[in-house]
Amino acid sequence: MKCPKCGGDNSDEAVFCSLCYAPFTKKENEAASPNEPPSMSPGPEPVRTNPAPVNYNSETGGGSGLLKFFVIGIVIAGGYFAYKNVTPSFSVSIDETPIVVPETVAEKMQLAGKLLDDHDKARLAFLAELEKTKLNIKGFGPSGKYWKTYKKLEDNYLDKFNSLNLPCPQTQAAHNEPGYVEWSQYHAGRASEMLNKFNQRYKQLIDKTARSAYPSK
């Protein structure tokens, strides 16, 4: 490209003359490179829009309905576990393992004493389980779970005790065994004392539960 002022030769891309430093106009640049495509001025930035959220509802089976059921499920589950932690379920373990019956009366007497001690511990465990449970008065009735558990506890002890086949204190066989009559009286006294203590606490639980179920006006 020639400079219109001094006639000096310059490159087509020059914006001023390299000899006289005269500036070239835009018209002169376009005339120097007629085949060059016109420059494109940048247009406005395209507006980017996020897709609108889909409005689900419970009628269409969409998101908000599922979220609602999900939240309700969490609330129900939380309430269940809270109930389990605050109100433990009633459960009593009963050892129903058969005993090995010894041969001598002396050994049977010793085992009978152990069975009574174990039974007293089982009764106390039964009472402790009742005391930490939210009781229902119906549980103490003939078909209630508390009564059924207690009856099972007593039957289990009596079955083991009767399997010892100890002689009746009024029989001659009992009198023939040294110290047996005295032991049987002592054993019966201990059993009666333990039962009376149990009955007192058991009755207190029944009375307390009944007052809660049927408060006086």
C-alpha cells in the first residue's frame, strides 16, 4: 500500500506510513485489501436461560408428592424409634432346660434349695421388667401377657421341683431320711416368705396400673 502523502510503500496491514508517519484511514485499509472479508463486530452476548423447574405435584405422581411421603416416612420412623427407646418392650427370659435328677435324697435336697433360689431370682427379674415397662391393666388379666408370663415362670419351677420326686414329709420314707423332715419345713418356710414378698410388689404394680387406667374423679 502506497502512502497518499509521501508515496512510500507500506504493508497492507500498516495503520501509518513507515516513512512520514502519516496515519492511514479505514477507507484506505479497505481499498488496500479488497478481498479481505469485512470484520464482524461482536454482537450482544446471547441470553442464557436455565430451563424452568418442572412443577410436580401429588396428582401427577411428581417430585413434591414423593418428597411429602418421604418426609412423613422419616417422621414416623423417628417416632417409632423414640417410642422404642422410651418404652422398652416387655420380655422375660425363662430357663426351661431340664434338670438332671440326682440319685440320693441328700443331693435332691441340695438341688431343691438351688432351684428355689434361682426361681426367686427369676421372679425378681420379672418384677424389674414390669417396673420399667409401660403397663396395660389388661396384661394382668387371665389372658394378659403379664399373667401368662408369671404362670409360665411358676409352672417351670414346679415342673423341675416335682421331677426331684422328694418324699412327702408325712410318710415313713421321709422320717427314715436323717434331717429330711426338718429340712422340708425350713424349705417350705423360705418358699412361703419369698412368695409373700413377690406378691406384695406384684399387687402394688397392679394397683398402680389400675389407678392410671381408671383415675378417680
